[in-house]
Amino acid sequence: MADPVSWLLIEPGWRVDDAKGEEVGRVEAVTGDSNADIFDGLAIAASAFGRPRYVAAEQVGEITEGVVCLKLDRAGVESLPEYEEPAVEEEIRSEPAGRLARAETFIAPPEIHEHRPGLLRRFLLYFGRAGRR
């Protein structure tokens, strides 16, 4: 059995197994705050053209090099909600407060640790590694 690794090492294309050890998909994206070492979850796709589903960090079991094992069975994975990408930008509107008051209340948004390949790369990752175990 391989040694466990950090969530920070997870890459798109890694195999995702259910609680029984059967492959249920591939990693599509990893979300979290790498600066604070907070793992939020994964987007996984069951096929190269399937819509990704979101797996919360609490449902992730062991992570080893190239494989993420979930605490869910196949039915649990199939009932997961679709993954929604976080907003890339946010609209900021001016407030009646002065600049100094706004500057004092500003909180920097957390950095998002996310890797999401394009469609062609996703296809190559899925089929390129699908035959390897």
C-alpha cells in the first residue's frame, strides 16, 4: 500500500475510487486555501465528457500518489451535486463611507487552490491514465 500524501499534491487526472476501491472517476479540480492549508473539496468526473460532481473534503478518505479514495459508495458518488466553479471576479460598489473607513474594513479574499484543465487536456488525462492503475 502506498504512503498517504497531502491534498496539495492532488492533480487533475488522478483516479478517484469509491469506498470499495472501485474507480468512479477522475479528479477534475481541487479547491481550498493553500496558504491556510484548508482543503475544501474536489470536482470529479465519471467520464471525459461527464459533468463534474462536487465531493466535500469530509467525504475524502485516503489520498495516495495518483489515487483519491472516497468514503462514499458508488450510489453516494452518483448522488453528489454538480460542481459549480467559484466566481472569478466580484463586482465592488462604492459605499457612502470614506476611503479610510472602507480600507479599515477590507478583508482580502482567500487564495483558491484550484487546478482545472481545458476540455482537450481533460480528455487526454482521462483516457491517457484510464488504462493505467
